[in-house]
Amino acid sequence: WLKALDAASASPPRGVQSNSFVRDTTMLRRFVSSGWSAFSASEIAAMEQLCTSHRQLLIDGGFADVRSEAGYTACAVFLTNIDKAAQTLSVDIAPRGYRSQFSANYRALFPDTARHYRVDVLEASIDQHSAIWVNGEKFELSAEAVNHAEALQQAWSDLAALLDRWHAARVAAPDSHRNSAPPGGPTRAELLTVFVALDTAWAQFEFKYISELIAIEEQARQLIVKAVRYDRELRSSGKGTPQYKEVERNLVKCLAHLNSVANFKGKGRDDLGCDILDSAVSVMQRCKKGHTNAPIRGAAREAAQVLASDVLAAFDAMRNYLFEVSKCMERVDPHLCNNVGLVARLVDWEESWEIGSRFVLDVAMFEAVCDLVAEVKAAQELAPALTTMCEDCDVELFLVLPRVVLLCFLADSANKRAEVVKSLLPHRFGITGEGALPGKLDPEFKALFEQFNQAVRVLENTRVATPAASKGAAWELLVKRAVLGGGDVRNLYGERSLATQKVVEDLMREVERWSLELQRHCPEDWNQFSAVLVQCLTGGSPKEPAPKFQV
């Protein structure tokens, strides 16, 4: 055999490529010369170690358990020992030049042409028919990849059977054979055949599986690639042109889709549209000095600027992220929700635009908030303690605020500010569903109005110089009483009679009851509104600069 191989290598048959023929005959020569030779001590030790680690695998449903921590570890050890045994037996490695075509992330996992057996590749061959879900989309391996997975599992089973034979032969072997290969166990030729078959099947599946994963991940990144492209187009378009507006709409639509896929910390809303951005831009224009078309002035102007600027700042921060991430797209995790920086920007964008949708885009609510801010600022002048509470974000503020909001509403229920209370207590105005027209006012609310008007009349009838001053003094006392809460009220009433004090205290008890309902009917809505109100009252605070860029 060996002489024939040597002769064939020296003179390859006509029509056969010399290099490949010599390589193949060399491999065959090595196989023939070593296939039936005795095992060395190091080879026996490697096989014994491999058998031991094989018996330590955890089996689940006939397959190696790789999902539990213990199972994963046992499998990793076994794969390492397969590689060590193959090296000790001088088994040639199947070609793996395809790895040079992998993406950077996978080249880091497979840096060279060594075997690099990985548990996750084995797991994929076990779960060959399982769908791969990325960003809510379903992907499946191709038929070719599934065939390679089945071939790998067959090779895996063949190796397991061979190791079971080795172990059974070892158990049955007499003590005199403890330091040699077990009699009746697998021959070197059988071991080489199984190792070569396993490595070949593994390389073929690895190539197809990783290649398809790269394609899936590339497709999964398209959402952010698309957003980056729109942002780049927007930067190169002339602001205010039809093209600019079209690209801007596409970018916002893309961000909404991205938010629905990646923002697992927020609500993942996909219905926040470009109309929110347009309304914020319009509000900022109306706030400019000299603007003649429906200008916004006074305290309402400050509130309007706070609300609109928050929408614009969140959009700018999102665009800055897209600009930075465009420089390192290979670092973007295809499971978009795993990108910490992206999620942080989307959370901020969603929160700001959700507020913009409710308090800027909705004209009635926008005007109601601006009107209410102006009224509360006037109340702050009457009760300076309210200003301090807002600036310090004092805990007591969130007890006082609903009282003040209710009093402002009761004082002028026909004004724009009424829209705020209607949105927080729709059932008290006969509003039964979205878009439903208000019906009759709740009888209890009517009673509250009457009680408020009675208290004002009683206070106005106290000794004050003029009717106007009397009315102003009545409102001032009610505001101060709302801010004072459960504090000492003796200095508040001065010389007013006990009967007058009782009327006011009865009213404030009712206001307190209603303020609790205002907060509790829909806590999420109240919390959002109160945060917006405080932000407007304090002039807002510029968004903190984003921390060091994170993908």
C-alpha cells in the first residue's frame, strides 16, 4: 500500500491536478500508516479525558442540554476535549477559509482557521427548525442550512456511539490493559474517520449558519440604517423646501417604527407623527417678538416655549445619535433593544413627543395649559410660598397643586383652562369616550361650584374699601388657604367672623376631596400634567447634554 502510494504521488495520472492529488495521497498515506498502529500514551490520555467529559454531558430529550448553566459548561468542556483529542491524533482540520468573509463581529469569534468549536453553533444545529426572532420579525434557516445541521447531528451521534464503545471496552478490560487502548474498543482508523466526519460536517454547518446569521442581522439593522440615511439626506437638504419636509416626514415615520421595535423601557409607541414636530415649530415661531400671526405673549409665552422646545430638543438629540452611530454601524447590536444608547434616546424622544402630542399638538389643551400657567403665576404673587415650593420641587407642592388647579377652574370655568380639568375628570363632564361630546355637568360638580360661589360672596361681604378690592381679597384668601393646607390658619382670617371661617373651611374640605379625585382618577395623566405644569412654572430646564456616546 505505502509503496503504491509513493509511486502514485511521484507520477500522478494524466488529467489530474498534481497539487491536489499529492495532497490527497499524502492524507491517505498518513491514514494508512497510522490507522491501525498502536495508540501512544498521550493519545490514550486524550481519549480517556474525552470519554469522561462525554459521560458528564447533561442530556435532555435525547440531545445535549446547552440551555442550563451546568449543561452549557459541560458541553463547552466536551467540545474543548474533542479539539484536543483531534490534535493529539493529528486529525487534519477541515478548510475554514470562508471565515475571512465573515463580518467583523464574527471574525472576532472565529479569528483564524482553527476548529474553535462553540456551544452556540451546536445548539443551532439542535434547534435547526426553530424560528429566529429579531426585532419582532421571524426568520428561518434555509433548507441547505437545515441539511447541514442534520449532517452535523448525525456526525455527533456517531462520535457519541464510538465513545460509548470505548467506555464499554474500558470497563470490560482487565487491569493489565489500564495503560493501553481497551481491547475490543474503536480502532485508530474508526476514530480518525469519525473525527474527520464531525469536523467536516461542523465546518459546513458553521459556514452556512453564520453566513445566514450575518444576512439576518444585516436585515435587522436596516431600521437604523434607514434612519441614518434619512438624517443624512435631511442635513444636505435646504431647510423649508418641499424636499426637506418630505425627508423629515420619512425620518419621523422611521423613528416611530424604530421606537416600537427597540424601546422596551417606554411604551414603544409608533403613532407619534410629524404633526407634533410641525406644531412645536409653529409655536416657537409665534413666540418670537414681532410675530403678527396669532402671537403668544406674557406668561403664556414662557409656557409655550418650554413645551415646544422640549419636543425640538428631543428630536435634535435623536438626530445627533444617528449622526454618531453612522460612524460605527458594525457595533450596532441587530437586536436593537440591546443598544443602550439607542434605547436611552428613544425613551427621551417618546416621553417628550407624547407630551407634545397632548399639550402642543392639541390646540385646546395647549391654550388651556398656557392659560393655567399664567393664572398660577398670578397666584404665586399672592402666595410666595407657592413659588418656593415649585423651585424646590417640595413634596408638599404635589398636595397644593391640585387644590390650586381646582380653584383656578372654579374661579373661571368658562375659560380655556377648563379643558385641563375636563381631560383629567372626563366622567364628571359627561364625556364617556374618545371624541364624545360633553354632556351634562355632574351634579356633585355643580354643588362644588355653588359652594365656591357662596364662599366668594361671603368673603366679599366682609369690610373692604371697594367691591373690586373685596373680590380680589376673597380670591387672595382662598389661594393662601389652599397653599397653607393643614397649617395654622389663625393669622389668615384676621378679624373675619367664625361663620365666615366655617364657610371657607367647608369649601376647602370639599376642594381637598376633589383634588384627590383629580390625582387618582387617572394617575398617569395627572402625573404627566403636573410635571408639565411645574416645568412651565419654573421656566423649564435645558436638556442635560447626553453622556459619552453609547451605541
